[in-house]
Amino acid sequence: MNNFIKDLSDFLFDFTDFLESNKFISPINKKQISIDYSSNNKQGDLATNFYLIVRRKIINENFNIEKELNDRIKSIGFIDHFVVSKNGFINFFLKDEFVLRSLKEIYSKNFLNHVNYGADRKINVEFVSANPTGPLHIAHIRGAVFGDVLSSLYTKTGFDVTREYYVNDAGSQIDKLSNSLLKRYLQLFDKKIELEEDEYPGEYLIDIAKKIKNEDGDKWLNFQQEETIKYFKNFALKNILLSIKSDLELINIRFDKFTHETEIEKSKIIDELFSILDEKKLLYEGILEKPKGDDSDWEPREQLLFRSSKLLDNEDRALKKSNGEWTYFANDAAYHLDKCKRNFDRLVNIWGSDHIGYIPRMNSLIKAIKDDETYLNILTCQIVSLIQNKQKIKMSKRSGNFVTLANVHSKVGKDPIRYYMISTKNETAIDFDLDAVVEKNKDNKVFYCQYAHARASSVINKANELGISIKNDYNFTEIQNLSDEEVKLIKKLICYPYLLYQSSYYNEPHRLINYLEEISSDFHSIWNKGKDNESLRFIDEKNAEKTISKIFWLESFRVVLKDIFSIIDISAPETM
């Protein structure tokens, strides 16, 4: 078995090149050509919009594209025939022997050899990277799971993946954090001192302040301000980062590398960055117009500016303030140069949707460094709203009222979090219903998919108890023993390698969920029909060959489910 849908896609691309080069059609955008498995195998096993797109571009009306395609398709060994529908879609029918051979590849897990498109390539995925100023909350969870599952998808498709967390442990927010912690400490000694409006009010700082009091008593009441602030800053950062790592462990997220902003500052790599930009004449002293939105880096004085507007941005960006301090962007830019120097073939950043406006300047920077607009891929995650008792939970980080990752985990566990955070395209906002995701019914999709695995396992275990098992030399040729519904599901199962490729290539792990839910639903439908129709049941004690045929595809079904579950990192229960 090979990645046959990819092979068919490549064939259609080559055919398009032939049509264009011979002036039979005007040029088309090949990215518009799509192939997918059919939901109705009576109309075909695979469907493509190829003809729908090409026929609009026909130059030579005398040329019969359909006949030429029919002549050329014979070179594709797995296609039996095709039909062009009235709406312009081409429906391909697979050869039965190819379907059975491909199912054997799924059963034996050899399909993984054919989705290795990332082999010998290194990729860095930076995600979460939440400021170490407080616990992880619901806004961070989606990006955390998305980045982790995407990293697993990259690994599955052959890439050498580094998961990285960038710790913003420098700058004004960290200064506010240390001041906030100091005030909480002083309050423990009945000092009448209040937090400023822009400081951190969360209860978690009271707990950290109590740790300092337990360890040091009143030691810090009389120390000089500078030494005290330094100690409180380090203490806060250490404890909060430990808390972040611990919370991420709850949902099985671990990083290969933590890079600290303070380390980037000490490394002087920023000087190297400026040399690169200066050599390319992308630096100058100037005054920026006051922006309409965030103006934290703006000042009505000359600053050192990056000519990002000459690249992929709509305006230039400040790198150094007039007082000699680096801007946040300068340190972030230096960090990205550091990543570029580590010889990755690709960089991927996972950001919250509130950072969309930051993307053009970072893309401009990478283009300046690498002269490559595709080297860095920035993916954004939309917001998550928490629902409980059919009401949206109101949160405010400024007031300290937010729901933490640890709190959500204590209510629903790991599996619903990891499943639902990637169940929808990352650019679409989602509602996470704390009540619905733990219900045991078909409306709770994570339960329904895991239940499919448990049901399939129960049949296989029952067959084993009856002494019905598949021998290593078993030759699966009895497709006539299977119902139309089973054959339809089998044809979806053999498309799994292409789905892996698509999900990784397009950075869209939600495709896994869509596919998982579809094949699980198909399986449950077959199961339920067997309740009323004895001939559709999986085990027929009077017909071992028929039973083995069914057990064979059930085992293959479990292989696919387990593989998807392992990528998502949720459990594959044998009983429920």
C-alpha cells in the first residue's frame, strides 16, 4: 500500500501540466484541486473537483479531456474506472483487490512507512510561551493542546520535532509581578499597602508570599529595596514557572527546551541581529506616527527603527527606545534569530488570536534574516469560552477572576480537554461545556469515539474466547462476506495515511477529529443494525470464515482508532 490518494493527486497535477503545456487549457491554480473519500461509495470511492475546475479553462474545444484522462488513468493500478457526474465531479472506483491489500497494510501497521514526508527535516514548534506572571488559564489551554498535537502529527509524518517554550522573564510586566508579590508579603505583616490597578491581584501571589514568610520570616521587611525586589522577582518566576510546568503535566504536555528572554539578553545575539539588518539597510533613526491601537513602544522621539514596511509589514517598527532600552519586539526578534541559527528546516509559532497584529512584523524579520517567506509559519488560536450550567463563565484577568487549567482538569480530566481543544479549526472560537464533555452519550463525541474502540475490543475479545483468531498467514479475500456498510467503512480506513499527510501538511489536526467521528459513527451504525439483523452481526459461530473476515477489519479499525488516540494523547479503553 502506498499513500494512494497522494499518488492520484500527483497524477492529476502532472496531467494538468500536460494540458497547460500543450495549450489545451489556460493556467489554473493547482491548489484548488482537491480529492477526498466519498461518503457514498455507490457514487464512487474517491471524488475530485478536477474536471469542474479544468473545464472552465478549456482553450481547445476539440480536445476530449475525459478520453485523454481515461487513457492515462490506466497507469494508476488501483483505479478500476471513473465516472464524471453532471455537476463536474470525477468519481473514482477502487479495485477490490487493492482495497483488501491496503486493509492488510492498515492491519499490519505498515502504512506508517508511506506518510514519512518530513523525513530528515527538523522543525521547531514554539507554543504556550505564556508570561510567567500567573497560572495557566483557559485562554492558554487551546494553544497548548493544539501545539502539542500538531507536534505529534509532525513526528508521525517523519519530522524531527523540538517543542519549545519561550519564557518572557524580562521587562515591565515582570517588574510589576515582583512589586505585587512584595506587597502581598508586606500585607502578611499587617502593612497597610494596596496594589496598583495594573499590578497582579490573583490569590496565587498570596500563596507564594506565604512561602517566603515561612522560609524567611520578616527578613525582607528591612532590606534595601533593590535587593528585596531582585529576590522577590526570582522567587516569583521560579514558583510560577514550576506551577506552569506542573499544570501542563496534567494534560501530558512537556517541552524539549525552555528558552528565557533574560538568556537572550545576556547572549548579545541582538548585536548580531542588528548587524544583519544594518548590512541590509533595514535600520534607521526616526520618529513613528502614533499608532491607533497598542502604543506601548511608541514615543514622540527618535528611536532605532526596523524598515519592516519594505518587507511584509504596513509600517516600520521600533527596536530601541530613545533611552537606550530594547523594545519587546527587539528581544523577540533576537530570539527568532537564535532559533534560525539552530539549523531547523522550519519554524512554527502558535499564538493567541490577540497577537494577529504582531504577525506581519515577525514575518518581515524572518524574511530579512532568511530571505524566505515560508520559513516561519505563525498559526493562531481563537478564544475558548467556558460554559457551566448552560451559562458562560465570565472571566477577567485584571481582576484576578479566571479559571485555571488545573481547575478545568479537576472537573473534566485530561481526555475531554485534549479532544475538544482540537475538535474545531484553530481559527474558529469554541465553547467548552464543562457539563457536556463528561456526559456518557453520543452527543459527547470523545465518549462516543472511545466507546467505538471499547465495543470493537469487546467483539475481538469475545472471538478470542471462542477460539476464533487471525493467523499470521491469513489471506483476506472474502469481501463478499461483508455488508455494503462494512465495505464503505473499510474504504475510509484505507484513506487514513492520506488523512495523516493532509493533517500534518496543512497544520490542521481537527481533520483527525472529523475523520475519527465519521468512522466511529459508521461503526456504531453497523453495530446497531446487527441488533436487528443477525446476518450483520460480527460473530457467527456457525461461519468461522465470515467471522474472521469481520474480525480482520475490526482489528484494522482499532489500529486506526488507537493511532489517532495516540496522536491526540487520549486513552483507548477496552471496556466502558
